[in-house]
Amino acid sequence: MIKKRKSSVWLAVLLVLVSAAGWAQQQAKPEIFIVQASDRQPTVAVSGTVVPYKQVLLSAQLPGRVKYIAGIEGDFFKEGTLLVAIDDSELLAKRSALYAQLATAEAELRNASVQYSRELWSPQSKAAPGGMAIPNLFDQMFTRPAEEFMDIRDQDAERSADLFSASTRIEQARNSIMRIRSEIQALEAKIRDAKSVAPFDGVIIKKMVEVGDTVQPGQPMLKFADVTWLQVEVDVPARLVTGLQEMMVLKKAAIFDDYPEPVDVRVAQIYPMADAKRHTIKVKFDIPQGISQPGMYAKILIPDTSQAAASGSLPVVPASAIRYRGSLPVVYVQNEEGKPELRLIREGRRLPNGMVTVLSGLAPGDRVYANPPPGLIGGS
């Protein structure tokens, strides 16, 4: 009975060893995948940055000390809310002085108008200074008529000169009022510039100054943005822009670091001018709400409709065959001697069936290790 039990134990151990040997043999021979060609349109991955749909940089318009900031990064404010204010005490004092000058100029205008009316209805050239005394009566009755008769004095010319002088004083008073009002308007504009208000509903995304800081004209103070809708801003090579049109939807073409799955994007704007140094064109893509955050990295798969890409199909490999050395994608290819060979590739689009298109580095017919083990070394 004991011998039978011992034989059963040895039989079980033998079966385990045989199974382990088979498993080891299976592991020793990784699965080989023959690279195939895909009939899908090739794409090129272009990196970009998530940006707000609307964003403004509020800068100082005049020198002064910051006396008010509405909040901190992330605080939401409605359109028209005061965000930053610079001390405007000096400007308000100047405005009060200008209003005083304006009141004086208006009083001078009223006085000049009264003097003109008096000259019009009671000319000084015909008035007799000193009242009705005998010398004045003599001047009015004999001296002045005699002077006019002898062409020594022209009372009409004197009256015209007096009227012109009175009207000139009126014009001068009006000009003074216009000048002071213009100065008040310029000062009011500066007072408005001392306050920065929210141009739309949004949040503070970056604050560059604090209360008490002294700022100069042009110095950035606050970044304000509408983050309800986000976009991806990408510098696209010029040859790829030909395959894009505004309002065009790219299916599963955006990959984000902070979102697990590819998402659809829509071409929102194609800039009309290329970068002269980089030969790229800026393109903005709309993304769905709640996908990412401003400033995050994104990758957009853009269709390559160039003649070279359209002339043939791209090879595809299983996603499990791709390994990364740093940030560079590589695969293990079985060479003619049957040994693994490390090869650098350029990754393309990830397909729904678990395959990945390869833009360069492989050709249809190459033998690739579908799931290379961790210990596999190229050239072994």
C-alpha cells in the first residue's frame, strides 16, 4: 500500500516537471508576427498644448501702486467685475483741479457775453464819462461832432473795435472751456485705465503682482481666461495642412496625458500665415468638455495626404510588440539567422483592433516578436 502511494507521488511530480518543461519551451519561443500592410490612411502624430478658448493678459496702462486684486488663481468672476486696481489718488486730485478751472472758464464766458451785450446796446465810444457835468456836455455837443466833421475821430470805427474785442474775449473763454474739457476727458481715460475689469466670464489662471507692488506701463499683472471650452494649439507641418479644413472632425485623433482614451477633435481655426523659420502653420482644434486642463501636453494624429504617403499602405504591428527605450519606440525583428534584432520605429495611429501603424522602420513581411519577453536582447 505504501509503495503504491509513493509511485503515485512520483507520477504527479513527473507530470509537473513535464508541464514546466513545456511551458519553458513555449516561453523560449516567443510568438512571431509577420508584418502586414494596412489600407487605412496614414497619420502623423504632432504634439501640441491645451489652451483656453479665450484668454487675455491684463497689463498696467500707467505707473502706480497696486491697491486691489480681486482673488487668486482659480477664482471665477463675471464679465465687468473689477480684477485689478492701481492707486489713482493723484489722478482724482488733478481731476478736481481741472473741474475748478472749468468753472472759472465758464464764469469768464458768461462775463464776456454780458460785456458784449452791453457794448452792443450801450457803446462805450458814445458814452460820456463823468456824467452830465458842463465839460462833458460840451464834449458831447461840440467837441465830438467837430472831431468827426474834421475826420479826426471815427466813433463807428471805435464801436466796431470795441465789439470785436468783446467777441474775442467770448471766443477765448470758449476755447479755454474746450481745452479744459479735453484735459478732463484724457484724465478720465487714465482713471479708467487704472482699473482692469473682466472682459468676459472666466477665471484667473495666473497672477503676476500682489497688493502693494509698484508697476510700470506694459507690465503684466494678471492672466484671465474662459476655461469652459478648451482647444489644442498645434504647429502643423505645411505639407499636412492640405488635408485639413475648418469644422472637419478627426475621429479618435487626440491623445492626452491626463485622459485614458483617444477622443474626437474638430478643426476650429487654421491660421492664414506660416512660420517662416519652422515652415509650420498654427492650427487650433476644439476638444470636448472635461477632457483636459490648460497647459497639458496633447498629441494630435493628423491625416497625411501627401503624394508619398498616399502612394502606398503602411505596415501594422500588434501594440504588444512595441517597447520603449526612454521615449523612443522600438520592436524586436527576427533576422535571417533567426535571432532578435532591435529596430527603432516611428509610431503612427493606434487602431481599434489593438494594432498600431508604423510610419517608418518596418516593411510588410518583416518578422516581429509579438510579445517580446523582458530578458530578450537584440542580437542574441
